[in-house]
Amino acid sequence: MPTIAEEWKEEGRQEGRQEGRQEGRQEGAMIGQVLAYQQFLGRPTSGEEALQAMGADELRALFQQLDAEFRKLRR
């Protein structure tokens, strides 16, 4: 029978994996949106690998920039 510490350690691992998967899904969705915006706006696409290599803040900034350009066009 596992000790309480072992149970908590395993729970921590499971929570960490779940958080990692969620962050990965969010990053993947943002990459997809960036690629779609680039294509729609007629910009050269960065490529999925290049976007995956970006830091989270850099990717978010690029997304926000493209989103702002897209919204300007919709007005």
C-alpha cells in the first residue's frame, strides 16, 4: 500500500501531465490561428516548426498583432 507521500507525488505527476497537455493544446490552437491569419492576410506563413520554436510570449505577441490587423480589415 502506497504511503500518503507517494500518493501525493503521483497525484502531482498526473496534475502536471494534465496541465502540460492543456498548455500544449492551447499553444497548438494559437499556432493554427496564427497560420490562418497569415494566410488570410496574404503574409508568408511562418511554418509550424518555426512557430513551435517561439517562446510563449513571442507567439502570443505575434497572434495579437495579426488579430489586430484582421479586426481592422473587418471594420
